[in-house]
Amino acid sequence: MTGFSLSDLALPERIKTLMSLSQYGRILPVHRIDPATGVCTCGGFVKRKGKTTDIPCHAGKHPNLWKWQVKASSDPKQLANWADKFPGGNFGIVTGELMDSIDVDTKPNVNGLDSLRKLEAEIGIDLMAIAVVVKTGNGIQLWFKHDPAGRLKTGAGIRPGIDIRGGHKGKGLGMAIAPGSKHPNGNIYQIVSGAENGLQTCPEALIQALYKNHQVNPNPNNSLFTVWCGGVGRKGANQTAGEQRFQIVQDAKLTAERRAELDLLQSQLPLFRSTWEMSRATSLRKFREGRNSPSEYEGSIAFFLVWAGWSEQEIMDAICVWRRERGLAAPEYYSRYAITIGKAVAMVTPRASCAAARKLPKGAWRHGYTRNQILGSVIETPRTPKQIADYTGITLATVYVVIGRLRKDGKVIRDRHTYLCAPTAVPWYLQNIPDDAGENTGEDLVAEYEAWIAAGGLDAVEEEIEAPEMVTRPAAAVIKATMPDFDDYVEPELITVGPAPITEEWPFGTRESRAAALDKWEAGWKKETSERLREARKLPNHTSVAQMRRDSRAKGYATRFYPHPCDLDLERLNKRYFDKEDPS
């Protein structure tokens, strides 16, 4: 590509150039800097802290197409239309579909070329020799073939001065300015090398080096994805940047303790059991949008195990074991699992003490248990509320509330800042029982028992037990007289009683007078209705009941060509007032 911009080319050459650039991705129009005003053709203003200022926009590189991720096109007719519609405009190429772009910028405060040289020395590959190199306004771009796994995500600052423009399957798509466009500083984008070889596959060592222990800060303008890697975790976590957090051991095995904990998790969490068994597709809680890929299960397993308190290496070992048990290929790419596990570490808070076991029940609460605890702690030794809380394990606020109620009830005595249980409030089983309380000791009971045995025990009891006196049975004649005689039963006689006569008077006169008044009212109503109908027929817009029935019947058989009732009324009025014959 020469140093000429697209705006300098004639329309046929401009169309031809855009069609040749469509081999790298779909094309879209982009705003530019207006030479006359020196501001962006978008006509917008700069926003600072969420407020729009009066400073005009000077970007000159953002899309000039609404929903450009969807409406960008490689259709020759559409490209010709845009080339004609925007003769002096810039153009962009969608990334994340056919190609991924690594943007290396050189600015006063950061030199992306130095970061690129260090990256090449780290992986031992000359990236500029295998990539399509595009010279930009203040640096270069390295174009590679799109990664089938979608691991190159759109983001800024993955290395000092190095940004990524990628995406995958329509999500997180980025944009690279097309060669022939003009940068706001006046430089022209142009391909300097690698075009004759086409797009090459991005080296695996480069992907692992880019996403190793780094976080990609999303660009708010075009990034739809944030990468959480191994070096980024929860706030306050003790993590060291630049250090690989775990290793992929393909033949990893779980310890007996972790295997038992894993079984306990499955028994207590049905969702985790369906995840580990890879049966979420048939469970009640499916993945969103019907997704059922191994990546979804690996992410869910990572979230559960982070919550259970497992380390990142143990989670990676569990994923290796899970893939082996499910007959899947062994994991290979560190960058992929660094994102999955790092995201789980960053978003999930582990339980303080989790062996995947639920809290053990502490027993039912008993009424007055807290009061008795506090009373028992101050029976012999006066204590302050703080000392009572430390002695009983009850919170200090609860101690203040309960001790106040006990003092109000007269069960504790306050002496300055200490409290002592009142003598009348001491539980009976804790009171001091005197030694000589009138009860037999154990020795006395044993001596008394031995003396009773020596006297003969039960054999010494010679008292006779007499049977209780029984009441004499009554005579048979008395019993017969008190029983009913079922042989002399007589069927009761039924008595028919007629209806009771109506004695109350009709409140509205007699029934005959009420019926006569109703007939009179009905005759008057019919006469009045007939008079109203006769007057209504004299009106110009009157429609008889028969006519309404005919119209209703006609509507049932009418087609879409049947005239509207308003048209019929208008036609009738026109005939009535405008189609009269001239009497002269």
C-alpha cells in the first residue's frame, strides 16, 4: 500500500481498494478530522466525569455507522455506496472474525516498541517477520489470523503500550483502522510488510505470554470482555504479579482428603453434583441461553471450588480429573484456564471454614437460658458487664439488655460498676443447703435397711387382707319393673296440620289493587314509548329497527369492498342537501 490516502484516490480505485481490504474483515466507515475546522466530523463534544463539556471532539477514529458490529459489510455494492457517500472519510476493519490485531503505540509516556522487543525476546519469535505489519499514526499493528478459540480479547494495556483488538463469535468485537485512512496527526495508515503471505496463525507462545499473570483493562468504547488471569484476584489477596499461579498436570490426582470433600460437596449441593456429572442440560437449572460446552462446566466447577476454599492449583487438578473422567481431551493452554480460574478467584468469596459441611445445629433455644447464664456467673463473684460477656460468651450488648431487666426485677444488686446475684434470685439447686437439713444420710438408710432384713422382711407382715364388702343384688321383681316393656309398644298416630292462616296485612294495599296499578303503568309506558318512537322517525338520521337488522345481516356477508357506514351516511346527506332538483 502506497502513502496515498483513500480520499486521494478516484472513486473506482477507492472501491477496488476497499474490496481488496475486505479479505481481512468486514469494512465500515469511520469519522475523520475536518481539515477546515480541525475537529472530528462527528460533531460531538468531549465528556469528562460523565458531563458533556464545550470542547469539540478531536478523535477522528470512531465508527461512523450505528451498530457497526452488525452493519459492517464486505458486500461490493455496499462498499461502493460508502466509497461514494464518504469520499474523504476513513474506514475501519472489524476484528475478531477473520483477523486479530495487536496494536503497538509509541507515546511520550510509554514506548510500545520496547515492550514488543521484550515480548519477542521472551518467546524467541520475530513477530514482525510473520505478521501483516501496518504502520499507524504513532506506531504499528500486527495482524494475525483469528484464533479459533477466541483467546485474543479486545482490551487495552495488556503490556505497556500494547493493546489487543479481537473478539469471538460476535462478542467483544474490535476495530482496526484500515490502511489508506488518515490519522488525526496527519499520518496515513499503510501496510508495510507481510501482505504477500496473507494472515498467519498467531503463535501459541505469544498468546500464553500476553495473558500470563496480567489483567486486560477493558476499553470502554469497544470492549465487551474483561480478562481475569492468575495474577489478579480478590481485593487484598496476597498475589504476586509476573508469577505463574498454577501448573497444568494432565495426569493429576486428588488427595484422599480432597476426594472426600468433593464427594461431600456433591451430596450437599445438588447443583454442583449435576455440574460434576455434566448433566446440567437435563436438570432444572440449566446454563444460560442453553449453553452446554465443557468450558461452561469448568467455569462452574471453578466457582464452586473457590467458594469451598480450594487453591488455584487444586482447582486446576480437579478440572484435569474431571475432564479425564468425562472422556475429554486433557487441558493444554494455560491462558485459557488462567482466565477461567482467575475470574472465579476474583468474583467469589471463599467461606471462612469450609470442608463443604454445613453448620452443625447448636440445639434448641430454651426460654430464660441467657438470664440463667448471667445469674449463674454473678452468684459468688461480682462482675462487670464486660467480665460477664467474657465469662459466658454472650455479646456485650445482650449482657447490657439482660442485666438491666434483671436489675429492674430485683434479681441482681448493683455496686458501682459490678453486679451480684440477689439472694432470693439464686436458683434452688445452687443454694447452700445445710448439712443437717433433717434428711437421712446414706449410712442411716443402709443401717435401717439391714435392721428391717434382720427382722424378717416381708415375712414378718402377718396382717390379713379382707375382701371389700359387696352391695346385695336387688330382687328380680324390682329389676323387671324398672325395665321398659317392648311387647306393649304402640305405634304413634300421625296428625296432619293445615297451613297457618295469613294474618298480616299487605303493606301496599290489596293484591288486586296492586295488579291494577301495574297494568295501568305498563299501558302508560307503552304509550309514551310509541310517542317517542314516532318523534324519532321524523329525524333525518333515524334508522329503523328493521333497517338495523338488515345492516347487521349484510355485515355478516360483506367483503372488504363493502362501503363503510360513514360513506353511506355521507352519500345519503349529499343526496339530501346537494342533489335536489332546481324548482325553477
